[in-house]
Amino acid sequence: MKATLGQESWQHIVHHSESLRVYEIQLSMNEHANHNVTFPYDSLVTVTDGQIFLESEGEETSLKANQAAWLSHEQALKCVAVSDIARLFVVVFVGQTKREKKKCERFASGTEHKHKLNSGITYWTVENKEFGKIEWIMLPAQHKEADYYFKSSEQFILPLNYDSALSITFDQKNAQVIPKSGIVVTKGTSRSLFNRSSKPITYLSITTPYPSKSRVIKVHDHSKA
């Protein structure tokens, strides 16, 4: 259920589990100049549309689309939309209180380690490994991933520049479009992503806790069909 913050402003919980709580928030520049927020655990905030200012202990941080920032537990924040509409997601790492810095630390795909595979998939991986594996991943046009799973981690997948072209298949069953608010895949669940578009698609991937091993590729025995 959405909590109304104004005629065009609202927030709601997209997902809640033992490891993650994901909030989707929309803010309008014309409503409520300041939104005061705080979260009980260390978190990550990312903007998917528009632009916001975050203020904490007198320091201001600007976040535009596809940028992100680390937030500390119990950190008092003022959030202001500086575009007509700003849409953001806050990923709360449940139970985590490791961060001591009471200021926002901004980062983006352009500032992180880039690695391109022979398949054409490009990864921008965040170096901070405290709470999970944070990556921007670009899939080439018409690319379908091999089935894989994480043994002990869950994954939040958030499409960027949304156009309904990124779909997911669980255990080789019928594909479903990943919604604009993203999807969480539980640990041990086999999945495969498919870019149905004629152009590359980028999505944000947050896998927590940090996987001790890489993706486990699932091999299917077609002789039993």
C-alpha cells in the first residue's frame, strides 16, 4: 500500500525480507519542500528519474538519474526534489549498522570498475563489499543470459530507462516482464534475464549478503525431457 505524501508524492515498500527492505519513493518539486527521512539500518539510495538534493549535518549531495549514495543507520536526512518529479529507491540492509560516517557518499557507474565480457555484457562493479555486491549491468540487444543462481544470497534487480523490454525466466518457465519497481529473486532460485529490445539495456543489481562465490550456472539435462 502506498503512503501518500501529497497529490503526486508517495512511498511504499516494494520488498521486505530478512536481508532487504526496498522502498520506492516519488517526490514532486511542487509539494512539501523538505522530506525528513531516517532509516534504522545502513542503506543505499539511488535515483531512477529526475534529481534530488540530500542534506545531512549541513552537507548537501545532489543525485541525478542512475547515481547512488550510501546512507548510515539512523542518519537524519532532508530530501528535496529539484525536478518536477523525482523517483528514487532506498535499499535498506536489514540488521546492518557498520557504517559510522554520517554523510552521504555518492557513486555512479561512471566512477566504478568497468569490465566487458566477450559476450558483450558490461559490468560496473562497486568496490564496497560490506553489504553486498552492487553492479550496473548492461545487456546487449536481444541477449539472453544462461540460467544461474546464488546459493546463499538474494538479488534485487532494478531496470533503468524502463521500457518493459527486460524479462526474467525462473527455472526455464514462461518469461515475465520485470516491473518498473524491480524484482527480488530469493537465494537458490534459478533465473535468466532476457533483453527483448533492439538496443542495450542497463539494470542495477544488488546481491546480498555479498556472495562468497560467483554466479552458479545451472546445467540442464535435456536427455530427461
